[in-house]
Amino acid sequence: MLFRSYETVSQETWQLWLAQGTKVINELRLDLSRPDHQDIYDEQMIDFLGLEAWARDNLQSEKK
């Protein structure tokens, strides 16, 4: 998902997410080796980048 998201947002926005993503990991104390924490991180990224419609359309097909 990471690379697909990167293709749909500007470089500036992606850089903003990288900084925010670090804060998300630290503030929520996420352990990205855990799948449930990866899901939380992904949800935060999708929300921050405004990719809700993209995620709804694309992630459902990946889970099939």
C-alpha cells in the first residue's frame, strides 16, 4: 500500500506525512511488527492523506 499511496499524493504532502507518521508511531506507541498496529498506522495515513475513497476502492480488492 505504501508505494501506491506515494503515487497519488504530492511529494510535499508525502514529506508532511513522514513527519506526522513518526509522531503517530511515537504518540500511540505503535509497534509496527504487530499487524494490528500496522492497521492503525495505515488508518492514520489514509486519513491524513485524504485517501479514504482510494482505500475503499483499492484495499477491498487486495483482500479478496
